[in-house]
Amino acid sequence: MPQALIAFLTPWRDPAGRFSWLKTAVVLLALFPAVELALGAWFHALGGRPITEATHISGDWIIRFLLLSLAVTPARAVLNWPRVIILRRLLGVTAACYAVLHLGLYIYDQKWNLIVVASEIVLRVYLLIGFIALLGFAVLAITSTDGWQRRLRTRWKKLHRLVFPISVLTMLHFYMQSKVNVGDAVIYSGFLFWLLLWRALPRRWQPRLAALPALAIGAALLTAAAETLWYGTATKIPALRVLAANLGPDPRPAAYVLLAGLAVLGLALLRRLRRPRLARAI
Ligand code: HEM
């Protein structure tokens, strides 16, 4: 049996073929939304518009798995956790699988009429953007195997850097379909800002603790800016009111992004306290 197929059929094993608790935990997490959807459908617990609800649930999980897969490389460097790298492909392929399910649900909602589906995709910009992102995901998932990695050599890395523009497109799709309340989309895009800012750091700064407070603040500021820009251009809510709300008592998306950034700093500190050898990377 080809190596890639064996790896696909036994996702709980590490690259050396041994059982891995870490991978098993992520496989269970990967199955969780599918089970949630299947049980919801079976027990009629998805509300009055079950397909729409399932489309939303699957969409949310694509974003979560995508962000988790993008967080693997920073986690390896910042937390000095080399083993975590075995999760990157699994998380990315899981995101791609839920993207296929998401499109499948949409096609089902259109009663399998592919002409309607195609014309909707061409006519509605948010669907077109989602579709382009989905095609990108499919290419990355198919070429994620060791075989493709060997075949494409240095071009493989270049190809897989496409995950960043694809992530930006998925966020745009998320914002555009959110209509009035873009709260969740803004929070998730804030996490993406953190990940993109981390990638933009010079390589020697990436593992350093000192970079983390600046990253947390930078991601939070970009989040507030994105929220302001969105409301300012896509709605009639005055942009300044949105910006001012960030200084008020109610927690805004930027505050959650700041907290998440500080949580990363806390985790990195804890790792260094437990492993003093790491303290060098401050
Ligand atoms: C990888 C690409 C995609 C990602 C990451 C994605 C993600 C999402 C997310 C996060 C939501 C919102 C979930 C929520 O409200 O909680 C959503 C909604 C939706 N997506 Fe996608 N999507 C993608 C591709 C597509 C494609 C290709 C289609 C169809 C052609 C599509 C159709 C929809 C529809 C119809 C909704 C609900 C809109 C509404 O209720 O008005 N998406 N998507």
C-alpha cells in the first residue's frame, strides 16, 4: 500500500509509525464537528433551517482548523515544542475536508442544481471569494503529502506559502457573509493578524519572548482598525463611534485578541520557567 495512503488511514500515528497521543487527541477534535453535525441532524436539533445552520457550523470549523494549522509553526518556535509539527498537516487537511463539506451543504441547499450553484458563485462576490479560497485549499491539501513534497522540492514551500493569501480570502468571505454583526469574524481575523505579524518578524526574533507583548498589542490594534474600517465602509455606523467603543467598558474584539496574545506570552513564560535552558530565548 502506498505510504501516503497508510498515513491517511492511520492519522493517529507519528511519522515514525508509532502511536501518538497528541495526534490521537487532534484526530478526535477533527471528528468532533462532524459528530456534532450528524447528531444535530439526526435529532433535529439544528433549528428551523438546518442546512443553513450546518453551513455556518462547518464554516466556523474551517476557520478554527485553519488558524490552528497556522499556529503550529509559531508554537514550535515560541514554546520550543518541536513535536507539535506532526499536527500541521493533519490540521490543514481537516480544514480542507470541512471546506468540501461546507460547499457540499451549499450545493445540497440548492437542491443539487449545479447551474444555480455556478451562477450564484459567479454573481455573489462573497461566494466567489469563498470558492477561490476553497480551490486553493484543495490544491494545498492534495500536495501536502511527502511524495508531492519530494516531487516539488523548493517549489513546495513557495506553493504552500499560498496558505496566507488563502486565509485572508477566507476572512473576507467570513466578514462579507456576516452582514450586520461581524463580531466573530473580527475576532478570528485578529488571531490571523497575530499569526501574520509573527511570520513577518525577522527569523531570529521569532522564538523570542520579548517579541510577544509587541505582537499582542500590534494584533489588537490591527483588529480595532479592521473593525472600524469594516463598519465605516460596509455599514452606515460612523467609524469613529466604533473606534471609540474600543475605549469603553464593553469588551470589543480587539480586547479578546489582546488577551489571547497575552495568554501566549503567559504560556511561553511558563515553558521557560519549567525549562530554564530556554530562558536564553528572551
Ligand atoms: C475555504 C473556503 C471557505 C471558508 C473558510 C468559509 C467559511 C465560512 C464561514 C466562517 C462562514 C460563517 C459561519 C458563521 O456565520 O458562523 C460561512 C458562511 C457561508 N458560506 Fe462559506 N466558506 C468557504 C467557502 C464557501 C463556498 C465555496 C461557498 C459556496 C459556494 C460558501 C458558502 C457559504 C454560505 C452560503 C454561508 C452562509 C451565508 C448566510 O447565511 O447568509 N462558503 N463560510
